Amino acid sequence: MRVLVTGGAGFIGSAVCRHFIADLKHDVVVVDKLTYAGNMASLAPVASDSRYAFEKHDICDPEAIERIFAKYQPDAVVHLAAESHVDRSISGSDVFVKTNVLGTCTLLEAARRYVAPRRTNSGIDFRFIHVSTDEVYGSLGDDGLFTETTAYDPSSPYSATKAASDHLAKAWQRTYGLPVIVSNCSNNYGPYHFPEKLIPLIILNALDRKPLPVYGDGSNVRDWLYVEDHARALGIILAKGRPGETYNIGGRNERQNIEVVRQICMWIDRIRPSKNSCHDLISFVTDRPGHDQRYAVDATKLETELGWRAQETFETGIEKTVRWYLERADWWQPLRDRIYSGERLGLVKA
């Protein structure tokens, strides 16, 4: 199968590319604009493979996307290209609307035009996987789980733009018959994660003996999904998922943010002991505006219908993640030096 992966130089996208090429033996065409969060070093493990191709383009450029479809004749699209950091969306929403909404529309239209002449009475063997987030569902109370039928209730500019793109993808399936499948995943973590997100930020700040910022009282709950488990799920959805369906992908690993930070501190103290514990660096800071209290994903549909299971618990995954960052300063140090050094993002100016 030849798969066009948008955002393939990003955190989740690069994991998908590595899995698709190395494990599933798919041909992969990466389309990435290479914004601050795109990193060619994340694709280094597969960049020399004959199954790999790269195109530096913006998904908002319709002419470029049309040329890519015509050149590579893909069997599927896995659409991951997006602005994804909630804090950045709070202080700069316009780029989120452009990339996440208009970019998705551009890609859907290109796929529709590509598929139309290839359609036969028996349909077409093509898939468009639109990868989204559990944040579109809003915030849960102490009980319950997000299911595929949970009503959308986004809280941040980021989640609102992802909700909009989900609706576009489903509309293109219902109106034009484009074989679209939507996936909504919980919080990802693991190797090659850009340092602005909670887990890599805490790891790298702890290594630098900087404060470890925890929003509010740290009680906000997220369901954590190891990125390689997510990549496997997308491979299974691509192979066996039903067009028109939505699949939630969750690790069944709910943790309060403060628990996540303390677990990271425990591993760093164990692997790189120093005079003072990392726990002493924990600092509670003003909460994020509109901070959802709890996310928890019910992945039963994906597990029972398609046979996927998360292989990593949070305990096994976080140990792997901490050890990876301790060993791979060659990957993250240039990012800390030149792009993002750990400062607070998403502050709302008066």
C-alpha cells in the first residue's frame, strides 16, 4: 500500500511513518510544511528506505496537494498535519484555524477529485484516515468515558478547530462518498515528542534543574497513550476500519497531571540521582484558561471490532520515555537551544 502521511515529520506522524515502513512494509509519502514542530531527525530511522519519500509542502496549498496526488497515486491518506498545542492556540488561534480547518478542507477536496474518476460500481479501494483528538468532546466529570457517540463540546481554540475538521471529514464522507474514517485519540507521549508538551517539558526541566510547572493544583486527569501504540492502532484502522466510522483510541491509563510529574521525578531520581530530589522542583502555577478537568477514552469499539490493544501501561511507557530522553540529547538539545527553551506559553494578554 502507498500511504500519504500528512504531518509525517511531527511527533505522532513520524511514529506512524516508522511503523508503516519498518513493520507494515508500506510505501510512505510524507507531506510536511516543517513548522517549528516538524523535525526531519524524527524520520532518520526510515529516511534511507526505498519505501520513503518526502514532500515539503503546506496542506493549505491546493496546487501542491493536487500535484502530490497525481505524482504518487496513493492508496490511502493518513491525515495528521495540524497545529496541536493548546497553549499556543490560546495566544495565537489564527494559524490553528488556517491549518486545522482550511488545510483539512483542501486535503479532502484534493482526495475527492482524485477518487472521483477511479470510482466503479463496486466502489474504490481507498481510505482517508482523519486523525483527531479526544479534546473535541470537552471535559468529563469524575465518572464516565468518551465514546464515539459523545457530543462535541470543545473548550480551547485548538479543540474547536479539530472539532471543525472532524465535521468536515464526516461531511465529505456523507455528501461525496469519500471513504473517510475518523479517529479520536487520548494524550500521546513517548520518544520524539516536541519539548513544549507536558511530559518532555518536565523531563528536560528536571535534567536542567529548572522548576517543574504544574497547572492549577495538578488534579486535571488525562488518559495517556504511548505513541507507538497509537501508530499500531492507525495501521489496524487503515487495514480493517470501516469507512464512515469513528474509532476512539485510548490507553486506559488515566493519571492526574501531578501523578505524571511525580512519576517522571521518581525515574529521574532513580536513573540520574543528584543531591536534591526532582520532587523539590515541582512548582504550581496559574491554571490554563478553559482547562478541561478530565479526559478518559472508551476504546472498546477499536478493541472488540478490530482487535487492537495498547501494549504499554503508563508505568512501562513512561520509563521508556524518560530513558529515551536521557539517551537522546542529540535530538532534543538543538530544539531547546534554538526553538523552545521551556518558557510558559498560552498566557492571555490584557
